[in-house]
Amino acid sequence: MGTKYDQYIHHPPHLRLSMKSNGSVVFDGLMIGHQQLGYDFTIGHQFVTKPFKGDNPCHTHNFQEFIAWYGTNPEDPKDFGGEVVFYFGEEMEKHVFTQPTIVSLPPGLPHCPLEITRVDRPIIQVEIMLCGEGGTREPYFEKDAGFDPRKVMNFEIL
């Protein structure tokens, strides 16, 4: 039997994204979006247990996005235990993160690719997108025009 507050409780589905080319997993965690929440908001959370490189080219969005990485040492929240490589802007400025980090990506800022190059122990990755039905994702460079994640990745709800 439900209660009047059940509408405020959500259980995010388990989503796995893997590359069609080689089967490598680039997301294996919980994600819930505007369709389920009824708000212009999507959040995904995963434990990264091994390095990976996504096939996600430099792109832009028409919405604010945040990506965060945290370590999993409860005794020391600054103990990261990994390395993340992330690119910003049309000049593809490379940034290497070896400590807990939050990246703020305003609408229109070119970003990616993303690579997790070292994982000493699991890393928590959180992605937040402030968008709904009208959210866009456009490849930034002409060479990537027509890129469609659904053509290169398998999307599985587990």
C-alpha cells in the first residue's frame, strides 16, 4: 500500500553503457533522469574500478553539467586513489586530476574526451545534468559531426 509521500521517493535504475567496438564499460551505475523525476535534472553515480577511455568526442550542451570524482577511503576524503584526464575548450586544454574534483560545465563550453587512466581503488564518479526534454548534445568539431552515442554504445537497463 502506498502513501501520499511515495511520489517523492525514487529508486534509480541500474544502467550500463559499453562500447560496441570492444565491449569496454564506460558507465555501470545508477542513473535517473527528468523522465522519472519530473524535473529538468538527471543524476548518475558509479564506482569506477578500472581505467577506461570513452569514445565521446569533444562536444557542447545547452545546459549546465557537473561531473565529480571522489575517492572511497572513509578515513581520508582527500585520498583519491586514481587519475582522471579531461579536456576543455576548442584548444583541447588537457587537465589531469589526482585529487577529488568537481568540474562545472556551463552551457556551450566544449569538453571531453574523458579518460580514467589510473584506478588504485574504486573511484566514485557523479554526473549531474540540469536539463529536460530540450537538452542537446552537439559535437564541437566538424570531424565529429553526426556522432550519436547510441550508434557506438550499448545502453542496457539491468
